[in-house]
Amino acid sequence: MESKVEEKARNARSAAVKLANVSTEEKNRALLRIADSISDNRERILDANARDIEEAEVAVREGKLSKPLLERLKLTDVKIEEMIKSVRDVAKLEDPVGKTLSAIELDNGLELFQVSYPIGVIGAVFESRPDVLVQISSLCLKTGNAVLLKGGSEARNSNATLFQVVADATSGGEIPQGWIQLLETREDVREMLKLNEYIDLLVPRGSEQFVRYIQENTSIMVLGHSEGVCHVYVDRDADLDMAVEICYDAKVQYPAVCNAMETLLVDSAIAPAFLPRMVSRYNEAGVEIRGCAETLRILGEDVKGAIKPASDDDWRTEYNDLIISIKVVAGVDEAIEHINRYGSRHTDAIVTANEDTARKFLKYVDSSSVMHNASTRFSDGYRYGKGAEVGISTSKVHARGPVGLEGLVIYKYLLLGNGHVVAPYIGKNARQFTHRRLTKQLRL
């Protein structure tokens, strides 16, 4: 007997075929209706979120939920406005579906087109942040993908309300019913992981343990990252005023996210001048500091007891909190080596005025986003001009870094002939292919 989850997945698969062929104009109109509906239902959304926050605060006091997850859960008027803007921005973006990526003549009257096409059905599993539901659903709608959404239980009221707002706004017209589905329990997730017959791609967003669980318990392709161990390296040729501001922003502006800095690397040549300033600034923000032996030596007796010695585990840890590890290194080569050894290939930055040093760092750090004189917090689909993001991928297959519209399409080959068969192209005196590149676009 078909389960409720399998029924939802089957309905999503059926809707995906239809949604893949909905016009750009109709998809954009539906997105604008979503944005308007979020605005119209602002109080309803905030009321639902308030119920979630009340329950989550109890869970934090009982040790059942972490403070970073509580912070990610909170919605405000500002976040509602950001949601609305992100949906409107997605509507403004060029439709990536139906583009001719390449065209080639195989022979006279036999033409092959490589055309972008939706992936199909996306399974999105995420913790805490209810705004993720809106980001993912808007990107899936624009790219013609059906989506199954499962948020964390801590955000169940917020997610249910936002799901209903989106579903109601897209009902009727050309948008097929069933293109968006909401799953409700952990058991639903376990069952979804088995549905490779219906689901083409899984996008998990959450803690390292959460993402690894998804990766290890499904045969469906997974797009995402398991952790965000991000670094900023302050080079000997850095402007120290600039470095202080970048390092403060990267850690303090919003510590509970995957693109926040977790480890600060400081060139030994400027560490005595830079570290006291930086640590003083962190102290004002209540940042807990874990330093290497050289960091402790430079800061001197005054900080003993205030700064914890860093362990090898600290270099591998994503804190998602006001905690930072600091290591003094002998220069850019040691910084690169440390990042490539301990980092998670997410986002890493260098602060330097030396263009040659910056280029070396940009070339040799093996991460999905590498930055020069900028905070790691810029690693984000919205900030990258993608309207929103389904997540950040540290994989090197299909999509990497903040994944927007381009990461939710694949392609298919369309061959147009005129009674052509293979036999004449085989054997002695075989007919030769022309393999001539074409510049024409295929219109369907």
C-alpha cells in the first residue's frame, strides 16, 4: 500500500513534468503572487514564528536545542522584507530553462541541440530557518522543478504557514497542483530518502551531523555541504584597520551561519601589532577565544585564563557561535596549507595589500568561495546576485558554492532529423559526419 510520503512524491513527479513546460511569464507572475502573499500574511507568519520561538526557548533551557538553532529560527519584519525581496529578485532573473547550450550539425538535415532542462523533483531538508522554505520553493518554481520540503520540528508552525502561503499563491492558472509538498515528521524524512524512483536531488541544510546523516542514508544524489569551517588569513602586508573590520564582521555580524569565520590565521610578522587590537574588539562583543601557543605568548600574562588554549579539534570545528580559534602562521604558504588541511572547502578569505600574495591565495586555496579583502559573510546566493539560494555546495560535481538557478537545471539532447538512420555511417565507404558547429537557438 502506498504511504502518504510516497503519494506526495509521486504527485510531485507528475507535477514536475508539467511545471517544466510552464512559460517564463506565468512562472514570474506566480512568484510575484508569492511575494505579495507573504506581505499580506505578515502578521500570520510572525504569529506562527512566535509560537515556535516560545517552544524553542523552553527546549534550549532543557538542553534539547542549541542556541544557534534558536537564533536561526527567529523571523522579524526585516527578515520578512528580505524574503519578499528575494522572491521578487528571482522573478527578475533570466529563466535558465530552455536555453540552447550548444548546437551541432551531424550531417545535412541532422541537427543536435543541447538544451537546459529542470532536474525534476527536489527534496529539500533543512533545520530551523523558515526563510529557507521560501528561498528554495521560489528557486524551484523559477527553474520548473517540483519540490518536497521538510523543515525542522522546531519551526513546524512557521514552515506550515509559509508553505500554505506559497501553495495558495500558486494555485490555479498554469502552475500544476502538487508542485510543492510539505513533509512533517522525521519518519517522513527516512522514507523520503528511499524514494529514488521519484526524487532526483536532495538538498540538505543544517548541522554537520544532519547533512552527513542524509548523505549516508540515501542513494539519491545529494547537493550541499556538511560544515562551514571558514577562515580569514591576515597577511603581513594587510591594512590592519581593514583587517580588524573584516575579521570582526566575519565572526560577529551573524555567528550562527555556515559562512561565519571559525578560525583566524595571522601572519607572525604582524601578529604582535594586530592580535591585541583584534582580541580587544572581540572581547567587547563577548567572543570566546581559543588560541595557539604563539597567540597566548604574544598576548601575554594579562590574558591567561581569559583565552583558552586551542586544541587540534578546534581547527576542525564549526562553532556557529561567538567562539573563535586563532593561529599564528609563518606566512601565506602555511596559511594555505592549514586551510586546505583543516577547512571544509566552503569560504576562506585573505586580507592583504600585496596583489601577488592575494593571487597565490586565490589560486591555491581549494574552496568553493575564496575572497580578497572581503568578509566571508558575502558567500551567499542573494549577495551573489542569484536572488536566493537552495544551499551552498562544497562538491565539485554539477554545482559549487552558493547554488541558485543554474544549480537546479541540467540539460538534455534533442536530435532533429529527416528520416536519418545509422546504417549509412558504418562500414566501408561510410558516410562522414560533418560535425559543424551551429549558432542557431532551438525554439520549442
